[in-house]
Amino acid sequence: MPRRILSLWLPRFGPDLSLRRNPVAGPFALVAKDRGADRLVGLNPEAAACRLAPGMGLADARALCPDLLTRPADPRGQAQALETLRRWATRYCPWVAVDGTDGLVLDITGSAHLAGGEPALLEDLTDRLARMGFATRAASAETRGAAWAMAHYGAGGVVPTGAAERALMALPLAALRLEGDVVEGLERLGLRIVRDLTQIPRANLARRFGPGPMMRLDQALGRLAEPVTPTPEAPSFAVRLSLPEPIGLMGDIEAGIARLLDRLCGHLRQAEQGARGLVLELSRVDGSAVHLEIGLARAMRDASAMQPLLMRALEGMDAGFGIDRMRLSAAPVEPLPVQQITTSGAQAQDDLADLLTRLCNRVGFEHVTRHLPADSHIPEKACTLAAAAYSEPARDWAGRDTPPRPLTLFAPEPIAGQGRTVPRGFRWRGQWWRVTAAQGPERISPEWWLDDPSWRSGLRDYWQVQTDRGARLWLFHTPQRDGWCVQGVFG
């Protein structure tokens, strides 16, 4: 069976996608930064009719078209939308791959007859995309290069088997997917269409431009294979259970969950993956459903450890007239290779992770945090807060070479005092404090490369002060303003 490839080009994919989500009337363009300047990267037909072109500066474009409406380009969003279209296009054939940033390539060998033939398939594909709001150009040929060339620079449509070479000869060199500088170099030699390449000795061309031009020509003419390699789908870890009779007792539901967990953990173990979250769906016989999600503080595939978490989340669940279907999936998942069983240290870490899991599912994963050391000599910036479930505890707190820091740190609170000498007594928070001993100073300078309003007073001299009330306070003096403040309490 001859090989058949379909190339789909979305020439205005970025603007069409943006206007599909938020339509506007009149000239429209997407704008992106290029070497410090705003430039057009996509136009709708109204903007193109105003003699605008991709790559034009935004200021020049507004001079030609004062009514031009613009939005920032979203390359990440476009890539996600193109991947969605790729998955949608598998309705026509199983082998679909993304082609650049604005196209797809489909290997329709042996599947075109399911849509009534290649012309009917192309018509159905372009009509559906047109109803979605996308402008399209599509072509099918016996090679990927020929299909791409006809979609981008030719008339599109179906190129019969054996007719690719005749169809390509009159197309410009850019139709061979050559780089822009290579095309310019070939044009300076007088080579402007594909036929011109066939009349030049291959060795001479390769010495000057490398193997690229002739390789692309051979791929387009079928002399060199070019497979369609779609992105492999990420594995989905989900199991389901259909019950012959509805169940409603919590013991029966627990038995069903145990069976699902055993199967799910078996799949995870085989793939050396661990679940960081579980999604449980219980379908009632009346058509309603219970949807439950729990997160895990560590990657897990131990059914006995995960079942109590699910059962605790199901407390108070109403089974209605009974449950006849159950589905359990793991999302997201992380690599969890097989590890050597160690002593109680690893067990202690697992116990802590299980505790974090229970706490986070009750109060929220963003509300259980831990302190991590930060690379800053500013006291209030010496640590950062991170979600405990998605971070590892720091191991170098004890080895940090900074002087002791107070257990409680707060915003500086001014006290009466002048000069560089530690005051013998001062009034703070409505009480009189007498100083019995002092240790210091420790000079800390502000980070000059950051504008921190609380450090605009300049450098500080910190002192550890022992008081007659037993409290050890952290005081600092600002030489620039000749003032004293309390900022922390030790112990």
C-alpha cells in the first residue's frame, strides 16, 4: 500500500485562537518582544489588508493602521491548543504529530477510506476547523515534504501517488523547509525554484551549503525516508469496577476501594511510579456521582497506607439508592523507583510524610508550611516559607556560619536611647527593662541592589541584651539616625 501523508497548516493560528476566545471587530494583531522592540507576530485578514506584515514594528504598524487592536502573544497557550488539536485529529488516523508551531502532520496510510477517501477527509477536516474559527491549508501526498510544500506554497488538495515530483518543480525553494539564510544564499546564485536544485551537481552544492538542501529535496521526492513520529501519550493510571448489584454499606464500599487500590498500585509498581494524588468517583444508580480528591505528601503506591486516607475522606458520604460503578485514578504521578529497605530513619520520614498528608487534606496543602534557609544576611530574609508537602527539609541549618538569631523575630520597635552605647534601661511595651549584660555589636548592611523600605535607614549594629526580667532581647542601633530598636527575643 503506498504511503500517504497529510499536512495541515494553520496560517493564522495565533490570531484565530485569540479571537476565538475573545472576538473583536476590525484590524487585529498579536505582539511579541523582539530585541527590546514590540513587533507583530500574527495578523487577521483585516490587518493584512492594511498592508501590515509579521515582523513589522508596532509603532510603524500603528502609523499605517491607527485602528489596530493588539494583544500579547501567548506561545505557551498556543502550544497547548495545538496539542489539543493534535489529539482531536486522531479521529482520522492514529499517527498525528505537531509540525512546528502552527501545523499538524497526519499519516493517513490505510485510513483515508474510512472517511470516504482523501478528498472527503480533507474537506471534512478543513470544514470542522473552519467551524472552530481557524483558517486552514491542507494537502496530502506520498511524502511528508511534498505534502508540507503543497500546503504552504502550493495549491493544496490531494497530490496523486507518483505526481509529487511534477508538482514540486515550480515551487519556491522555501517549500523544501530550508532555513532563511540558506534560501537567500541559493537565490544569490540564481537558484529560485525547486527545479533549479536538480540541475546543479550535488557535490558542489553540498560543499557550499552542507547536506541540508539535497536532504530536504530527497525527503520531498521520497528518496529518503521521513517518518511521522507523534509525541507519546503519557500513561494514565486508572482502574474501574462495575458492580452487578448496587451497594450502599460502608463495609462493601471499603472492600471495593481495597480491590481498586490493589490493582492501581500494581500498575504503578510495574511502571515504577508513585501517586501524589488520588481521584475517586462513585456513580450512584440515580445518575448522580460522588467525586473525591485527596493529595499525598509523598509519592506512594502502598495500598494499605492509602486506603485509610480514602476512607477518612468518605466519612459521612451518602450512598443514595446505591453505588454501581467505582473508578479510582492516580493524578499526578512521580517516578518512584524501587529502593532498598533501610532502618528506622526511612520509616521516620515516611511517618512524617503520612502525618503531613493527613494534615494537608484537612486544612489545605498550601497551609502547612516549613521554613527553608535563604541566601541572605538580612535577618528577616534568612529563611523562606515553602509548602511542606512539596519541599524537602533543609539539612544545613546547623552548619550555617551566622551568629545566633532570636527565636521570635518581629518588626523593629523603637525605644528611647541615643549614641552607640547600649542603654542601661529603657521602656518597651509599657514596661521598664534594665540591662544587666550586653554582647555585640554585629554590623549588618542593607542589600544595596534591592530597595527594601524597612532598610532605607542604612546599616545596623545588633546587640544581644540580657535584662533583669530574664528575657534576652535583640536590639540594634542605626548610626545614621542615632536611634535604637528592639527586633527579637531569644528563647
